[in-house]
Amino acid sequence: DAQARAQEESERNQGKLRRRLVRVGNFELSGEHFAWIPDCVVTQEDRPEWAVVVERLEWGRFYGTPTAVVVDGKKIEGPATDLWRHFEEHHGAARARWRDRRELETRDIGRVNATIEKRRLQVRSIELESGKGSAEHALAEREFEEWNKTNLLEFERISAEIRAIDELNGRYRLVLETADGQEQSLGLADIVRAHAPNRLGLMAKLGVYLDRWREYLTDEPRESNSEGGVLPAIVGTVIMTLLMSIAVVPFGVLAALYLREYAKPGPIVSAVRIAVNNLAGVPSIVFGVFGLGFFCYILGASIDDLLFRAQLPTPTFGKGGILWASLTLALLTLPVVIVPTEEALTSVPSSMREGSYACGATKWQTIRRIVLPRAMPGILTGMILALARGAGEVAPLMLVGAVKLAPKLPIDGQAPFVHPERSFMHLGFHIYDLGFQSQNSEAAKPMVYTTTLVLIVLIVTLNMVAISIRSRLRRRFQGTSI
């Protein structure tokens, strides 16, 4: 209105200019995902009924209005309502075929490649043991070549199925026209989700919102991690935290037991306690450098030389992996477990120890049956603190195993089912990558906030489980003492 224009003119004269950040999408056409639009250049705003938002596998979102649908290679034009009906009718089947294709790529071709690699390593092992050119090596190579002929037939069969699916999916497309009149054809199989926001009611909007949450919690990332899900990061964070707890709690409890129950007071014990307290103040990146040098380059390389010579020079354990990341964080959180455990052992009354000794129990029997059960709530307190500290660390993980994208999980359905040598995704590293390394930082903001929320909820959940166990133990022993 006139008042708003007058205010805008006054602000412009004062050197002020209001602008808005608009998500333009259509990156392959516009070359940008977002654009700043000054209010002074906006002459009209409207909400087209059939403005469609398309979320796809690549290139980010696309915005446009439907002008045609290609069904089984035939182009269909007409009213947008009919075009949308054709799209909804065939989109589900196209996505199902895409999932079948992905299953063929990841499971079947992956199985074939894994079998080929296994047989190749067997030949390589014979070469290392008997020497290249030996009778055993020559026989193994001939057997491998004969076997590989049959295996290549299986590979070609799977590839033919993939090509057939690609050809069929290529016959189903959605044609959209952008606001500036450009036309773009999108394959239905590449469209993850599409909707016309200006036509959605409250329940339909809620359905889109819940579907995005389902995708976020159960799918893999896509579009440089700025879209899709975070399931691999959730799994990696949980597994790493549990492995860290399994490693740090027994070692920390044993160290505290020795310092409190067995070690005689003296300069050595005092020096150890001082070292433990100082260890808690060491920057986490120092632990990452230590883990990279000791676990990966020394211990991991030694394991490769001993058990995986056939795979060298490609490292198996001589690189970052979830096992080395867990052990690195176990060292980082070790003081957090030792100090509360030692305090819990100290809080057990001496009268209980003396009563146990009076009944004829040995020192170890007293510790195992009297001291440790009553110190267990304090030990769990140390474990809770270690969980909270370790789950949120990022700097060490950047050196010892966390990666931007890990297509294979550390635990899967393929033997040996647990793969401690694999790299992994972590929610903390995922937040860092989205916030500081994403090429589309504005689009990544919702993912940053949501991933932060998921990390907090995950840490709180793990802590609540440990706190619940601690409370039960505390009530149990309080009742026993009464």
C-alpha cells in the first residue's frame, strides 16, 4: 500500500534496504540454490495452485508447474489435475523399481565382487607362501581363471537386469516449467517426493512432515549430506559409544581398584594420580593424533603384516576405523571413570571390609562380594560421565575413522557381521560437515539443527538407561543395609 511504499522510500533514502532470502532451487538451470531478492524489485506476489516442490536424488529441489507426463514413452499433456493423477499413479512403481535396482547394485553385485576379491586373495596368499611362478601358484591362477568365467556370467546377468530397469524407468518422466519459462524433464525414479504446497490441507501437510521425519531417521544421506537421512550416523555413534564403554569401564575400574585397594601409598602412586588428573586436561585433538600414530600406524599396521598380508599395500586395520576410534575415546575418557570409581570405593565403610575379613573371606572375595557391589552406583556414575563426554567428541574422530559418507555400516548382515576395521559416520562429525563444509550451507541449516537435536536425544537416552540401572542398584543396596 501507499504507507508501506512511503516507508520503503524513506528507508532507501536513509541508506537502508530490506531484502529476503529466497530458495530458488533448480540448480542445474539457475546455478544457485538461494538468492537475495531486494523488496524494491518485487512488483507482484502470488501463490500458483500448481506450483510443485520436487525433492530428488541429485541437484537439490526443483520448483515448477507440471506441463506434461511421459508414461511408457508416450507424452501426455492436459490439465494439471490429470497430469498429477498420472504422476501419482506411476511414481510409486518407478520408485519401487529404483529400490530394486539399488538392491541389485549393493547386495548382488557387492556379493559377486566380494567373492571375486576373496578368491583373488587366496591366490595372492599362495603366491606369498610358495612364490610367484611356483607350481602351486600356477595351479591356483588357472583355477581362479576358470572359476571367474562362471562368475563373470553372473555379473553380466545382474548388469543386464540393472540396464533393463534403467531403460524402463527412463520411459516415465515428469515435465515441469519454471517461473521464467524454462522446461525441464525429470525421471519419476529420481523424484523422492513431490507435492503442490498451495493445494495441501492441514492433514496433507502433516503427512509430508511425518514422511520427511521417517526418511530422516531411516534413510542414508544424499545431496552432499544436506538432504536425506542420518541412519548411518546414528548407528555409527551408538556402536562407537558402546564399544568405548566396553573398553574404558573395565580398564578404569581395574585401575581404580589397584590404586585404592592394592597399591601402597608412596611417590609412585601419587605420581600416577597426578598423571590421571592431568590426563583429563589434555586437549582431545592430542588423543586423536596419538590414536592415529599408535593404533592405526603401529598396531594396525602390525596386524596387517601378521594377518592380512595378501591385501597389502591396501590397509585393513592400518587406517582409521571404528575400533581405533573407540579405543582412542576410551583413553580420552579414562580419567572420567577412574576418579568417580576410586571415590566410590573409598565411600564403602571400612566396617564392611573388616566384617568380611572376620568371617574368613580373602581380600579378593571381600572386593568382589562386598566392595564392588556397593560401589557399583559410583562406577556407573563414571560410566555416565564417560558416555556424555565421548559421544560428543569430534576432533579425535576426524583422525581415526569418522568420514563424511560411509556406504557400509560397521554391523551388517554379511559374515562376519561385525567389521571393526570399517570407517563410520558420526552425528557430531556430521554436524561439523554440514555446518562448515557444505556447498549449500543455507539448505543444510535445518539438517544441522535436527542432527544436533538427535545427538542430544541419543546421549540423554543412553544416560537415562545408565541412570536407571544405577538407581536400581542404589535402592537394592540401601535396602540391604537397612
